[in-house]
Amino acid sequence: MLPSHRIHPIAWRMLVWLSVQLLVAMGSNPLQAQPFKLPFTDPQKMFEQAFGEDSEEDRQALEKIEVSVSDERLLGKQILQSELASLKVSGIAVVTKGRDVDYLNSLVATLQPQMRNRDRYPKIDVIVVRSRRIDARSCPGGTLMFYEGLLDAAGSEAALAGIVGHELSHLDRGHQLLPIRRMKLMEKSLSSPQNLSQFLQSGPAMTKLWARPFRPEDERDADRDGVEWSYAAGYDPREMAKLFQKKGVKSPGAEGMPWASFFRSHPYNHERHKAILDRYKQLAKEHPPATPLFVGTENLANRFSRQQEMDAAK
């Protein structure tokens, strides 16, 4: 989350506009409106009734908005500073050097060439968080954060390679740039009286673009890239699938809980497990591996990658 004193003026206008939209949703005359009851038993349905379902038009409108490298790095710097400050307050240490970081850097270097926009990220920084939490995340501008718990839970280098590919995919596809794109889209809409009129008439469509901070479909795309990139590098994606069957792996909440589908940014783990296996089967059928796929259980345990072994043998 960005510090409040750095919030763009356009964002404040958006907050005011959203407040108006909520009042409208309560009734044509807010002063005479009945209490607005939220259907807590199905919040996802509530959201879609209020703002409409995602459409291809919405996604295309955002994807057309260009974000400069400098803007992305500024956003990434702010997000990273906020995250590191939060970890410090919680007493959780982070490291940027050492065996774990070197190991992850080796996996990043193995998979980064498959990024479509790799020239935009000439240097990927890796941070290891000394926490038992099983998690990983990427930050705009080119920073990846891996929690120690993930390294211990992955089980194999192949599984970890799939997760590294997943996080690189978020950068490659610009998923974390949605806040900037939404803001730029709104600035464009407010740049003239005609655009302002169209903006105010867009109602639920524009509200939806701001209300959904991160989309489950982004996670599915990143999983797919993680499978394809690790497979192309000779790793066995089935190891990645196994990770989503383990207890403690990040999930949006207990499956079946009503709020889970509303707040989640990740699909449920059983869905991800099946999708990964299905994509692996397709790849194995279309492009059978010339040699057995690499698993690397000992490599992960020793924090010494297959690539590091090959480099040491030269």
C-alpha cells in the first residue's frame, strides 16, 4: 500500500466518485434510501450485481495503457519499502546475500531468458525473508521475494523453479502495474469535459476496474508460464503441482468459506494443482522431453542448483 501522503490527487477524486456510486446504489434518493443490506452469504454475487462481471473490453482498455520503466520502478520502490517496513515491525529479517539468495539467483537466471519482456528487467533482485511462511511475491521494477518456508516446503528444485517462473511471469505480464494503468486511464477520462461525461456515465464498469485489485486469472496465467518455462528448462512441472497439495501453502482461506471467493487473488489450491497437471500433460504430448525431466530433491536440500553444478564442472 502506498503511503497516504503520496496518494495521487486523481486517486482522491476516485474515492469521492466511488462514494457517490455507493450512495446511488442505495437508492435514487439517498436521503430516503432503505438500509443497504449486503448478502454476506455470497459476496461474490453481490460484487457482480453491483459492478458487473469482468469483460474482455475492460481488460483490453487497461492493457493499452503504457507504463514507463521509471513509473514502474517508482511504484516498485514504494511497495518494497512498505513491505520491508512491515516485516521489520514484525521482527522478521530479510537477506540479500548468502547461499539461499545465490541459489535462487541461479534459478532466476535459468528461467529469465524465457520472459517476453526480459529486456525491461536487465537485473532481477532476490530477497529472502526469514519467515516460516510459505510464500513468494514479485515487486514492480524487478524484485522477487521468497520466504524461507517456501524453500523448505518446496520438496525439490523443480517445484521451486515453477514458482520462480510464476513470479517472473507476474513481472513479464505487468500484473502489478494495474494500479498505475487504472490511474492513467482515469486521468485520460478526466482530461476533457467530453471524456469526463463519458467517465461519469461508465458507472459500474469504471468502479469495477478499481475495485478488483488483483485478478485470479492473472494467477492462472502466471501458473501456466511457470509450468511452460520450467518444462522448457528441463524441470518436471508435476513437482510444482505437488506443492499445492501441501498443508500451509498460501490459500485465500478455507475452501467453502463465503468470503474466500470475494477477497481471493489466487484460485483455490486444488484448482491450481489440476490446471498445472493438465498443462504438463499437454506439453509432454506435444513436446516429449528428449531426456528425463529433472527433479533435484538433493539440489534443493543443499541449496546448489543444477546450473551451479554444471558451472562448477567446467
